[in-house]
Amino acid sequence: MMIKRTLAFLFVASIIITSCVKHNKCAYTASSITAPDTEVQALNDSLHNHGIFSATQDPSGFYYKIINAGSGTFISNLCSTVSVSYKGTYFNGTTLDSTAANQLATFQLGQVIVGWQKGLPLISKGGEIALYIPHSLAYGPNAITDNSGNILVPGNSYLEFDVNLVDIQ
């Protein structure tokens, strides 16, 4: 009788414990996209034309400069939720997008362009990075438009982002 009660208790306990365990399955997979050599060379030339000689080339084809490596936790995968402040510009200096003063953008890393997916894990919480991204790792050859058809990002745009990684969940 004691064995049956013990087995019943263990069975119920295992069901309770199993039902409380989170099943974190990430729906995002790492991209294997790499920028073509012509894009990488054009990006490199543009960086040099703008006086940027110290950027490091990632094997996928974007360039980056770590301003501050950070000292907190690292991004573990594409399902990590990150909070950032950022400014995105075209190479002519025109602002593409940015967070408002004292505001953050929060999202899962897998929801953004490949250049960010591969670049942000190079720093940890509290870090800052400059990303120089060719169009194949950004928005590609097609223009990004709003609901009215206005072009927000022209196709084949090379982009620069200055990103502060404020938090990782």
C-alpha cells in the first residue's frame, strides 16, 4: 500500500513539474546569407571614402566597429528579446530611422534584418556597436514602402546603424 501511494505521489508530482517547465522553442533560425563580393567591395570602398578605415569585416559581409563591448549578459539566440536605442542612416548622412530621445525599441532579434541578427551578438548588454550593412543583409533590392506607397528605404541601400544594447531578456 505504501509503495502504491509513493508511486501515485511521484506520478502526480512528475505531471505537475512537467506542466510547469517552459518549452522555449525558437521559431527563428540563423541566416546563412552572405553578401556577394561585389557588395562587400562597394561597402568597403564607401567606408574608405567616408574616412572609416578601422571597421572589421564580418564573414557574412557587413562591417562593424565595437564602440563599447558592454559588460552584461550576451544575446543567446534569435529569440532573445532586446531593448535598444539606435540611429540608422544612409551613407550620405540622411537619417533612415531612429529611436526617439529617451525611448527604446524592444523586439526579438529574429524579427530584424540579418545585419542586426549577426551584429548585435558581438556585444553584450550595455554595449554599443556601429554596423555598416550591405543591402543583401538589410532590405535587399526591393524598396520598402509604407501603406500609401511612399518609399521608406530605396532598394539596394547600404546602411549604417549606431546601436546601444540596453537590455536583453
